[in-house]
Amino acid sequence: MMETRRLLPSLALSPGLAEAGTRCLPEETAIALTFNGTTQAVMMASPSDLEDFATGFALTEGFARPDEIESVTAVETPRGIDLQIWLTRPAGDRLAARRRRMAGPVGCGLCGLDSLDEALRDPPRVPHSALRLSVAQAAGAVRALMAHQPLHDATRAVHAAGFWTRAGIVMAREDVGRHNALDKLAGALVRASRPATAGAVVLTSRVSIDMVQKCARMGAPVLIAVSAPTAHAVHMADAAGITLIALARGDRCEVFTHPHRILPDEATDVA
């Protein structure tokens, strides 16, 4: 598989000083997501955890349920990677009828949608969850995610998405794209048979409506982010029944929706 990072020459400049050296930078690879022989999306992403990526993308974009994915094969080409995903016939028929085509950079999660209704579709409401967490745990989840970001530590140029439970961060994925990192996490949870209803999704990025849509499709009851959400993301999280916690920095955070899952002390009850 392709390398996720590379050393490149750089010139460090400061007043009165120029120093030649090298810098470790993340790779950014064109990855085609091909469903039943037809390419549905081409994303610029980090070339790692590709089966997680394919599985999570199919789930969070509403293409297929996990049990409708028959196989995933990563094929390297001279220009990138073709992720060949084969779906059951009913899922393939639904996807063909949807007529969705996307080709987007890492910063865009709604590229190529063919209608406003599709872009702003109502999210599914998350299932019931017994998850409760304190303010200290919510803020601490972001700090805990830092220990699971080796590519960021090496490059300072990628996002991460983690899954927090009472045991801490139990799973995390990194990518140059924030949407890709979340898709990889979603796929990893599915492949590990770990229900998203039992924990919180933790993001190193801002929260836009498409990130909320993906979390809703995962069934995650709590979304914690280091940066602020957009106004529409708050409305969508409220509609989906998601507790949206943002600006989680230091020992404080802000809760925008469904605060009933926030406890006043360190006690937590996770089913």
C-alpha cells in the first residue's frame, strides 16, 4: 500500500536566518470509490485504512448498510487507488436510481449532489442510548484523542476522528480530509462490531451539516468537536437527537443541543 507520509526538502526562515532541512508531509492520494463497477466518488484522501473508508463511506452516505457490502478490494493504479466495492443487488439498484455523482477536494462534503433536497436531507434520528457524560469527560475526550494521532504528530497536517467510551478513546482514524477521517472511523466501528450508540464521536475539526448527517447515520448520540459548528449543523443535530458539544478546549466546552446527556459530575452510565 502507498506511504502515508513523505520527507521533502524545506527551507526554514526566520529574521536573519535561513536553514535548509526536511519536513515530513502527509500524502494526498486520489481515491476512487467504485460501487458495482461504477465510480460514484473521487476523493483526495490519505491512503490508509481503505477498507474502513469504503465501508464507512457507504454507510454515512446512505449507499448501503454494512450487511449489503459483499467485498472491498483496493487496486493501485498509476494515478491513485480504485476502491472497488461490490454491493448486494438491492443496494446496487437503489444506488443506480439515486443518480449521485461526486468529485471533490478534501474540504468539501457536498460536492456533486444533484438537488438541494439531497444536500439538505433530514438526518435519521439516532437510536436510544444510555450514554451520559460529564463536562470534564467531554472536554477530556478531545485531549485523549491527541494520543491517537501519530500521522498528525509527524506532519501537523491531518484531521482525526475518534470514538470515546467510559474506557477512553477506543478507536481513532486520521486523514487529510475531515470527512474522510469520520468515514474511516465509521467503517472501523462497523467492522469491529462496535455499536456507535455506546459512545461519542470526537472530531479535531469544525462541525458542518454533512458531518452531523454522517454521525446520524452512524447512530452516534453524542458529537464532540474542538471547533465551532455552523448554525445549520446545530439545527440538524437537534433534529437528529444528537448532543452536539463543541469548542471543547482545556477544561470547558459548549453544549448546543440535547443537554440531557450531560451530567454535573464525573459519573457516567454507558450501556
